Amino acid sequence: MDKKKITSVSNFIEIIEQFQSKNLLGQIYYRGQHNGLKQNWKLIPSFYRKKKTHERIPFYNDLNEELNSIYKFVEKNVDYFNNIDFSDIISILNILQHYGFPTRVLDVTNNPLVALYFALENIEPTDNPVVYLIKSNKCYSGYFTNQMLNDFYYEEKVKDKVVMVNGSVLSDRIKNQKGDFILFFEEEDIHSIENFRIEEISIEKAALKKIKKELDILGINKSTIYPSLEEESTKFTALLDNSEEEFIKMAKYFNFGINKANNVIKNDLNKNRKYLKKPGAIATINTKNRKRK
């Protein structure tokens, strides 16, 4: 697997273009992580990460218990699964994955800048963020994947251990994240699977702040990735806070303008001008009817 390091968004895009030129067939996806292979962070879903420390829990070892637990969770939180058929297992897993439920699904995106954002989101000083470039020769539809999941859960049959799936656009969040995903029927090292080619891009720590700023300029930020009214309000408040000095300057200038305008009004009142409809109200001065001398 190739490894490269970036110091800017433009540098990142150059590497993406090189990878695309070498992989014209198949589809390319991207995944951002806080750490990569150097830190022993493999490309596996949360289900398998948690299974290593919770091996005795039936949810991680019994397919019937796993599926039963999923449906129990959905029934308990049915308001979050509007307009979804209970037989549409892959759509249910897709939604669960986006809200932190341990699933066999690994999020990827078809937008490299979104993957870069995720790699840098809420990172710790000890993290070494990376973006994975994932080329897949096959990508299955949700309908076909549901058939595979039914065979897997009910008959314990599996053809491919790992498959790429087109994500259904079930919510604004998934839509904005440009989300597709990899479904793992078994814990497998994706680097060794014939249908996949992987390249890892690491990010220079000294350039993290710069890259975040560049992404924000390009419109890749929290409010576009996680769209909500609350997030928009938070962003607006932050802009006001960060621009306080400029706001004060504008306010002072504006107050000066008001005082000056009021003086003009007072002078006009003394002259008993007809074009002034309401004394003292700046916005109601009718300049169109003012006669020239």
C-alpha cells in the first residue's frame, strides 16, 4: 500500500488526481480517520473494534441476537426511522452507523474533501490523521445487498466477505456527507482483498490548522457536513463573536451617521420643509419630492 503526506488542500488534490489517473476503471471512495496503519488503526467497522473487548456479549457472537438487538433498537426509536421498511436492513444499518451504533458498516464518501474534514475533526494532539483512497471494482445496490444480508443473518451464507454499497440518501446528513459504505460480513483485512486497492495519505501535523482553514474557505465545515438550524445558529454566533471589533467600528460609524442625519432633519424642520413627512424619522424622508431651487 502506497503512503504519502500532505501539507495543503492543493497538495491533497494533486495526489487524488494522480490516484484517479492510475485507476480509471471501477469507483473511488475516501475515508478520513484520526489514525492509520502506523498506529495500528485498521479499516474495520466499529462492530469488530468493540467485539475484541466484548467477546462474551451475545450481540457480537450470535447472528440471531445481533439482528434481534438491531430491530429492538429500531422499534424503541421508531421516530428516527420514518418511511423505512423493516425488511430494508441495509438502510437501517446505514442510519444506525451515522448515529454511533456498532454495525458491520464502514463509512466512506465519494467526496475527498469531506474525508479530509473527517480526518481532522475533533482530533487529539496524539493523533496522526490520515485519508484512505479506496478503489473498488464492484459496488452493489441497496436492494442486492439486502438479499445478501438476508442470506447472511437467516441462513449464515456469504459470498463476498467485504462489499462496497451505494448509500441511500435517507437524510440531509448522509446526503451532505456524500455517504456510501463498505459492508463487512466477516472481519477481513481489506488491503488483501482482490476487489480493492488502498492508498493512505497522512497529514503533516504542522499544517493541520492551515488545512482546516482552507477547507472552511471551500465550504467544507461543520455546518455543511452536519446541517441543522442549531448548527447554523452556532456558526452565526461565532462569526459575531470573532468580528466583535469590526462590529464596534461599524456601530460607531453608524451612530455618527444617525446624529448627522438628525441634525439635518432639525434644520429642515426649522425651515418647515414639505418633503419631510414625519419629523425625527430618518427612514421616511421623501427625497423624490424635494424641489430644487
